[in-house]
Amino acid sequence: MRIERSGNEFADFKVALVDSEEFGVSIFKSIAASIGIHNVLAYASAKAAIGNIRIAGMPDILFVKFSGSNKNALQLCRLIRDRETFSHPFMPVVAIMEEATVASVTAVRDAGVDEFLACPFSPKALGERVRSIVHDRRGFVDLSGYFGPDRRRGAMAKWLGADRRSDPGPLIDPVTEQPYIG
């Protein structure tokens, strides 16, 4: 993960977008450019994205468009978070959602995304999600059946003991890939 630089904080960011619609890619690139992100790699499918990420390396952030009943997007997120089969399981993932229903947000959250953007979104909203990942990324939890960002935010995301619901499991720093030391 790159640290904020003087001037345009996103000038040398490399982001990837998985979206099968050319118009959606065009809109995303325009909004990204308006906040200073000019290096956007676009992939029409999850398969193309994974293949290129395995060859070319991890982008700073992967944006995945979720539309309709797109099961490939969910499978992509689950594949990324599978530490046994994917070499970059800590890659930041932002879901771009055409329809943000409770069911769809829950499914995407459970697949391990870091952040959400509901369509249509503004440059301000995009910038907020990118800054959240860069400056305040949540730790990862490693539980049976789930590996991904802690669903809690802020100070609660640093809590290492048992909470009122259940033991959250080990909390892992996504930058160092080591357990947090409390």
C-alpha cells in the first residue's frame, strides 16, 4: 500500500476495475481522474482480472462492479480472500453496487470486501472510500468460514478479546500481514 504523498495523493496509484460494461468503465475512469487516479486497468470479467493480477501484480485497490445477480463478482471476492489459492488475499477490494439492498450488501460483505460504493457515486464518495483504505484500513479476521476485513470500524476493530457476541478470532494487520499485538 502506498502512503500519501504531497500534491496529488493518488497520482501514482494503480487501480483495477472489473466491469463488463464499457459505459460503466468510462464513467468510473472519469470520476477516478477527477480525484487524481489516472492509472485504471479495466477488465471485462473476473477471470481476466485474476489472470492479469497473477501475472502483472496486485493493484493498489480493486473495484468490482456488482450488478443484478452477478455471481462471478461474489466468486471473485471469495477467491481473492482464499489464502490457500490466491497470492494477494489482503488486496483491498471495493464493491460498486448497482442495487444496494440489505441482502446484496450482506452477501458482498460476507465475501470479504473492504468498502462499498452505491451507484451512482460522486468523486467525493470515491475519494472517501480510497482514503478509508489508505489511512484507516480495518484489520482482517481469520475465522472458520471467513477471512477478510473486520466488520467493525474504528476502535472496536482493534478489540482483540472476546466481545459480547463471540470471540472475533485473530485480528491481522493487512499491511504487515501479522497479528495485531494488543
